[in-house]
Amino acid sequence: MPTSNIIKVAIISDLHAVQCNKDEHKNTFLTTAIPEVDCQKHPISGLCKLIKNENLTADLVICCGDLGDQADPGGIRYGWKQVKRVQRELKASVLTTTSGNHDVDSRSKYNSDPWYTLKNLQPPFPSPKQALKNSFWSNYWFSNNHNGVRIVNLNSSAFHSNKFQSKHGFVTEELIAQLRERLESEAPGLINILVCHHHPQRHMELRLGAHDDMVNGQLLLDLLGNSKYGDWLVVHGHKHHPKITYASGGANSPVVFSAGSVSAKIFPDLGVRNQFHIIEFPIKRISELGLVGTFRTWEWTYNRPWDAARTGSGLPFIGGFGIREYRLLASRIKKVASRRSFISWQEVERKLPEVNYLLPRDLKSLLDVLKSDHALNSFLNEFGMPRQIGK
Amino acid sequence: MSKNTEPAPSPFDSFNARALSPEIVARRFIPSVHFEVLSRRAHTQVIGPRGSGKTSLLKMLQTAALEAWDHPKAQGFRDKIDFTGVFVPTDVGWNEQLNSIGEGFLEESHRKRLGDAAFIAHVHHALVKAMVCRVSRYKQQSKYHHRRVTISEKIESHIVKGIATAWNIESSIPSLISLKHSLRMRIADIWTFAQAEEFLPLGQRQRRFHAQGFFKPELMSSIASAVEMFNDGINDSEGRWAFLFDELELAPERIIKQIRDSIRSIDDRILFKLSLSPFSSQQLQAKSPLSASSGNDFQTIQLWYTHKREGYPFCSELLKGMLQDKNLQETDPEKIFGSSIFQGIDDESDEIKPYEAGSFQHRLLVKMAKSDRSFKQYVESRKIDLSRIGDLKESNRASLIRKIIPTLIVREAYRTRDSLRKSGVKQLKIRSRKLPKIYSGIPSIYALTEGNPRWLIGIASNLLDARINSSKVSSTAQETEFLLAAERFISMLRIIPCTDGPEGGRLTDVLDKIGEFIFKSVVLDEFSPQPYGELSVDRSCPQSLVNALGIALNSGAIVYIPPNKNTGTITDLRGKTFRLSYLLSPYYGIPIRKGEKISLSRIMNLSQSLDIKSVSSGDWKQLLMRL
């Protein structure tokens, strides 16, 4: 069991670092040419400044891959250095990083071994523990337990060594069978997190396409959705489009968290910004309610400091996950607000803490139901969170 | 926007309080005597040039500022201020937007209606914001409270429903914070409505205007009814509310007229505190809210110091606060910036410095008597025995010696010994000193910055930040910074035209002539115990020049010397007396003191014959360096 009341997990993804002599690069804001002292232009230095100013900490840091861009060895090494730097700033004892498609030299441009750069990173990638490292490169996954949190690190870019496979993520049926065997043999963790680079479920809004879905991703999610293996959070990168949903399946289907990119240049049509997230797991609540949690998101634009995410730039500053019955909650809120002119959302949170664990889209649905079914209006603060509800 | 309401240029605009929250303003606020007056329960107009602290003063009357203010005198003010401040910014950008509503496609009458509706919505938003600040449920825990009230949700709901009905607005939730949000949306709706009208048929415009709820409320009656509803809700029926209009001269004239017309009739629960620039056009002045109500009880606060010493205590406290903010161990400004060469010999000083042989004063007098022929004549004509000035009666010493010392210091700094040409014609030489070490130290820093907090903060910040391995700021660094500040100021003023002025040139051409003339009077001419230092604007001055000087006045480049205290804004500079800002003294090489008065037209006429005119051509600094 975790020893603290709250487990904090920071997510940093898709750095796309490159080694070059110019500040400007078509794919990324993170180049070795930008001085690290420039906290406005260097996205990771800016992030470190935010961490310091806001006194942010984490128990665990997750990086969903794409340390570098187009397999640039210098970029991968620089990206790895920056990830370790963020880990240090957050005072996190554990770092889980997986491999992204941009970290694989699938065209053998720099070395005949597509994973040469990753395999030779210092400190060792993805883990300093030799057994875990071996498992990652031979089985393409490993499982580890940190203070009651079970983490599976899955290499969805494992088959990127040829031209066809490099276009999408892949998890083999053999790997899923191996994982099932492991899950059968272990007691489920209170918190279970699977980290991979590619999206295990279709993620094609905003013309993002379906060409790069993780092959067999749905089988993987179905496995994790089996209640006897515990409640799961799947964290992935790749799309640069921050989003949080429940996977298809039953009531126990995994929460799927698509992390934003911290420093890649994002296709403008996506309408999102570079984002960084911290998830908080309330241990006591999880014992009562199952896997619930909240997250906070910060956003970055070039030449500006990191700041709390505004609505419309990806994931909101504050959100949650784990409670799926928003209609039931709406009825309970109505009782709390009855015979009152208005009530602050803080009071609702105090009396019905479950509202904190609604997905942003479910919170919106809840407010819609409050209005349509119970004649309760709401107005939101600058971060899109309710401030008061009333008639 | 007319030329007279154009914003005057200001150096150090980054220190403008306009963009700062009340809490941030409160963090550094030093209460001056002006704040004492402003905090009284009376209609008040605050008049001052740019940077003189008008916005900070008004912002400090808000509940949020008073509650965040931590100062030995703060509690006294919190206890004393028995009204709620409603701050209404009337800044330039906002006013430009207001004026541009429907420009080019709407009739004037419709544009006015839209502009008025936007202004009224803006005032309503400010009023509800002030109400929110009073209600405990919306406040975080804080050390200090000012006029906080605790009301039930039911009462708040009742107040909001009443106000929303009176203002013809819907609030999704009957709470003050939701009403505030709705008013913000109303302001946006007005812009959207105006923009949409461009593409809609003209024929049904009247009907569409009539259907809009935001045209219904009238400014004064709507705020009076809202104030009454809130007061009744909190059981304080006589509670007072002060509407703090910043830079009111930028507001639409019809709004100013509305306020003026309302002042006499409005109930005494509503106060007006306005900030204005010193110079407003005749038309604006005629419509100025307070000028027309001379019989009413209103006060005028003049934010510039006719006598420089009046500003010293405020400057000293402000500078001490800055030193504390920078966590310096030494918080005595004089120990960091040194003392001024004028310290203790100023003609306004009560201190008597020793004049015995060997003293600074004695050495200066003797030196100048040797090198400056006209000064020697002055000494001889008044039968002054320089070896015995220490024995003179105080009254004689004050009239004969002490008052001329500042002039002599400047004269000595810029002149070399008188010499003769071969032809026998006397030829004057000017020292080529760039930095004569007369514009540094305490209290010269206070005088040079005119008690203008933005100037003092800007210059002192630069000086303190530039220190390297030293706790002190050298006099050279200070003079360089003051010269740079003056040059920045001059280059900002350079864009102001005076098209049909004496030379059809720029405002700075006129300022240069004034500065050069005073320099000539102080340094180049025969020694005079009272050289020129003030100017009066003649009746015959062309309007464009007067307008340009009006902008100079509003920006602080020239300073009005009123015949009496607190004379309010002025509509016409003609017949009035001014001096150049002391901030420009290092630029022109003139003393930080007043002088004899001369008319502007005489300066213009005489400057035609100045030898230095031909070479200066508006760049006096260049002249000094070349000479």
C-alpha cells in the first residue's frame, strides 16, 4: 500500500529535441542551440521555473517517448538529459520513460541498430535496473512496483525497424499473453498504470487520422479492463493532442490519458498548446471509489512563461477521472442546493467530493443536466470550472 | 480624440499603475498629504501630470487595496475612509474603442447611444466589482478588513435580482459574482451588436436598437438605485460610495456632462473623485464635472509641487521603501546617493552654513570673484567684503550671499575664466564638461524628479540595479542617468508639433529656446543675483503653441506656478506662469530653482539674436559638448 495519502504522477511527453546550431527548427522548440538560462524560449527551462515557482513535486515522472526528433542521436541524448532534469526538479524518486517512434532509427540513418542511441544513453534507458532494461529490449515491456503503484512500461515502437511497421504502434498478441500471465500471477495494485507511446484506441478527431493506431491496442485495453487485474490508467503520447477518456468496454475499462507535448511545434489546426500534466491519486478515496484522481495542466507558448491551462488549449487546468455516473451526481447536487438561492461550487465539492473525479466532458454534461432537469444554472471561472450554481 | 485630450508622453511608462491590481499598488503605496485630502468624504478632483500618481491614489481607495495595505498609517486610513471606492478606469485604449464604435457606418446618434451604453455597462461592472469586494463570502482570509459585510445568500440574491431588474440584465445565478460576469458579457455584447449592425438593413435599425436591454439604464439613476438596494440589503441605508474616475478627460464629453449635471442633484451617498491632467481644452473645461459646481463642497488636489521642498518628505519615504524592497542593508538614501552640492545652501533652506574663510561657500565666492568679471562688479557694487562674510548679519547674508550661491554653482560649473581676445572684445568660454556634478545627491534627486513617483521610481531603480560591488551610487552615475532620462523625455516630446508656432516647428524647438535662454541668463550673461527661470505665456501666443505647451504641461515638461494653491485645471495657458521641469535641468544646464519671470514672446524674440542659437538647433546637449 502507498505510504502517503496522495500519489503524484507528473507527465512529460514528446519533447522532439534536436541537436542543431539554430534556435529555430521546423518541428520543435527544444534545440540544443537555445541557452538553458533562457526560461522564456527554452521550454524545459521554463518548465523547471514553473516547478520551482509553484513548488511542484511528484512521486513519479512518466515520459511517453519521442525524446528526440527523427532519430537525431544528439537530440535524443539532449531530450533524455532534459527529462532527468525535470525529474530532479520535481524531486521524483521514479522515472518511467518509454520509447517513441522518433527515437527509433527505422531508416538506419545513423546506425544499423535502430535502437543504438536509446540503448547507449546515460544514465541507462529506460531503467538503471539491468533486469528491467533487458526485459524492455527483449520482451518490449516490463512491470515494476513502486510504493503500491504498479507500472507497466510498454514499447509500442518495438517493431519500427522496418518501413511498414514504423507507421503505427504495435503490441503483439504474444506480448498481451505475457502480460496476462503476469497479471494473473500478481495481486492487483491499488493504482495500475500502463505507459506507452502510441494510442491504444482510435484517436482521430481533428483529422488526426487512424493510420497510426496501435495494432492490437483494443485487445490490450480489454485485458486491462478485466476487473480482476485492478483499475488501470493508460498514459500515452504521440498525438500531441491532450485528451482524457474512458476506453470502450465495461464500467471497469481503463482511463486513457493522451498526454500533450511539452516542446514539439504543434500543428496549428489542432488548436492546442504545449502542455504538462500532474495527476494526483487520493489513496483513501481510491479505496472507497475505485481508481479516481484529479489532474492539473499547464500550458506553454513560445517566449512566454508556463501558465495554468486556459479553456480551449487542450486539457483544462483542473480536471478529474474515475466517476462515471454524472446523472446520479446531478440528483444529489439538486438536494444539496435545494431551498438555496445559490451555492458555491466549493461547498458542492465539500459535500459531494465525487464531483472532483468527473472527466471534463462529464462535468460539462453534469452542468447541462443540472440546468435541463433541475433548473440550476451555473457559471464558470476562467479555467472552465464551476464557481456557483443556483436558480 | 481631440489634440487636447491626447495622452501626454511620459518616460518610465512601465511603472504606470494603470495595469496593476489594487493589491500590487498597495504593496508599495506611501501615503502623502494628498491621500489624506483624497480620503475625506467629499467630491474631489486630483490634478497632475503624467506619472504624478493620480491612478495610484484613486486605486488606493478601493476596498481590495485598503485591505492589502500594510503600512504604519494604513489602519488609520481604513478606520477613516467611510465610503466604498468604485474605480472606473477611463484609459486611452478603452476610450479609443468607445469612440470607434460604429465609426464609418452608423449615424452619430446611434454611435452615441452605443458609446453611452458601453460606458454605463463599464461603470455598472465597476460598481458590482466593488460590491463583491465588500461581501465576506468572496474574500479570502486576510489580516485587515475594510467595510466588509456578511450577508446571507438570500439577501444577496434579493439585491442581485433588484439590480438586475433595474439594469435590464439577466444574471444566470442571483449572486453578485454572477451579475459581475453578466455585465462583462454585456460589454462584449455591445461591441458585437455594433459590429453586426454594419451588415444589417438600415430600415429596421431603430427597432433593433429599441429591442436591446443595454440601452435602457440611465447612468446616474441606475447607479443610485443599485447603491440603495445594496445599502438596504446590508442595513446601511446611508452607506457612501465614491466613484473614482481615472483620467476622466478622456471620457466622452456627453458622459462628463452627465456627471456634471448629476453632482448637484445626486444624493449625498454618492461621491465623485476624478483624476484630470492639468490642462484641458476650453470646451472640456466648460463641461468638467466639478468646475461648474463652484458652490458645491469639492476639493482640488494638485499633484505637483510649486515649492520643491514640499515634495521632499514624500520622495524620501518612497525612496526608503524602494531600498527596503531591494533588501538593502542601508536604507538611508543619503548614504547611498550622497548629499547634494546644494544641500544646506539652498535659498529656501532655514539652515545656516558656515561662511568662514575656507568654507565651500567662501572658496566659491572668492574663486568666482577672480574669474568672473561681472560677479566681481556685483561684489564691488554692493561693497561686500568677501573676507568677512562670516561676520555679516544673517539678514544681509541671506539677501546678498546665500541666495546667489546656487546660481554661482551652476555658473562656475559651466564657465571658464573670462578672457580677452586679441581684438579686445570680451570672449566667453564654456567648459566642455559633460557632467558638472551639480545634478546628483539628496535632495537634488528629489527636486529633479519633481516629486513625481514614476520618475523617481524609474530613475532610482535603474541606478540601484546598475550598482556593481558597491552599496553607493556615484554622482557620475546619477548625472548620467538623469541626463539619459531628460534625453528620453525630450525625444518623446519631439513628436509634438506646434504647427503655426513661431518657427512652424516642434514643441521641443520652443522648449530648447526656453532652456537656452535660461542657460544664457544664468551662465553666459552678466552676473545677475536673480537670473531668469520662469516664463509667462503671452496673450498673443498662437493657439497651436498653447495647445502644444498644454501637452508639455500634462506630461510634466513644464510646471504651472499658480498664484494661489489648488487652482484646479487650467483651460488657457495664456497669462499664466510656468517653469521648465527640473528633470530637464541637466539637459539644458540650468539650476534646480525658480528665477525671474519673462514672457514667452520675449524669449522667442531674444533667442533670434542668441549666438548659441545657430549651433544648438534644438540639441542643447550637443552644444555643450562642442563648446
